[in-house]
Amino acid sequence: MTEQIVGVDPTVPPSGTGCEECEAAGGWWLHLRRCTQCGHIGCCDNSPSQHATGHFKTTGHPVIRSFEPGENWFWSYPAEDFYETGPDLTDPQHHPLDQPVPGPKGRVPHDWRTKLNS
């Protein structure tokens, strides 16, 4: 996945450091995903609200990348395929290192594991 890919704009920065919708609603997330077309940060499918996939369903933006430290993989929704590498994206490459997983700090319920989607 190193060639030019439809739905990937490497010049677009991420929209923030946490899931946009969870932040607005006072919610929490397990892991974060970055839309490679517009930079939207959404929560993963294991998170209670699954905002990254919701963003794809609403916008049709086809590719996400992990927004977790040390993870560089991409996912194509239309192809339902995983890619270990891809184009370099504009920094930052991941959420802040001091941001806990799950996050954000102070909003994760004590029984968070029981609230995950599998």
C-alpha cells in the first residue's frame, strides 16, 4: 500500500487527540483511528460507540490508520483489508503518550471491560 491510494491525503493533519464525538458527548474510547482522507479521529469498533466506522458509513471515506503509539497499520473499509504499511501521514502520528488507553483520563468507567464490543 505504498502507491497513491484513493481516500488517502497524507497532508491532512489529525482532527485532535481524541475521538471527536466521544469528546463532544463526554464519552470514552478504547483505541483511536484516524481517517486518512480528512483527519477525523474516531474510536475503534471495540469502543462502545464505534465512531471511526460511523464516520466511514456517513462520509464514505474509505481508509483509516491506527492513531495508537507504535501502530502504523491501515484498514480499507471497502476492501475489508488490512495493510501493515502505507504512506507517511502528517504529524502527529498518534495520540499523546501521556493519554491513557482506554481514555481519556477521568472518563473511563471502572467496569469498562464489560462495556466493550467484541
